[in-house]
Amino acid sequence: QVRLVESGGGLVQAGGSLRLSCAASGSAVTTNVMAWYRQAPGKQRELVARIDPGGSINYADYVKGRFTISRSSAENTVYMQMNNLTPTDTADYYCKTFNWKREHWGQGTQVTVSS
């Protein structure tokens, strides 16, 4: 019964910003690990950012200083603010959590960055 619903993707010019949202139901974003992944065409899905129940955050090196993951207990939503976007950030972005002994994924939201 875990559901992750993503939003916030779109088309943006290089140097622009987007804020992705992942609204969770059936799983609390504050007590379970939450992560953002991305998958570009022809590439494997890769971890972008992760926040643990204790609040510890990890980022992929290529987004450090540009992306910020956060969460809201009131909204039960995890966010990722993405600044200074480049065309290499173009990908489908997915929200993921792990509980009830399995992975749960959102449907993905598409981010396209034009040069």
C-alpha cells in the first residue's frame, strides 16, 4: 500500500531550476530512507540523493552544491531542489523508499534541460 507520486519535472533552460516533489502514502518519509534516482536515455538508473531516517544526507558527486534533498513531515513529502541545471541532468527522475521488506518506486517525472 506504499505509493509515491512524483511531480515537478519539466523543460528548463541550462542554468535554470526545478523543484521535484515526491508525495508518499503508506510510508512515512521521516522514518524510512528516501532517495532520488535518475535514468538518462541509454544509461543505467543512478542514485542522485538520499536522506536517511536520522536526517543524514548523501549526494552523488555530480550534484553536490547544486541539488538539495529535503523532507516535510507535515506533507509527508520529500523534495529535491535542483539549481544550475545542465543538459547532462536531462533524465527521468524517480523517488524510492524501502519498507515492508521491499523497494517502492514512484512513476517518475521527466526533466529536460536545454542548452
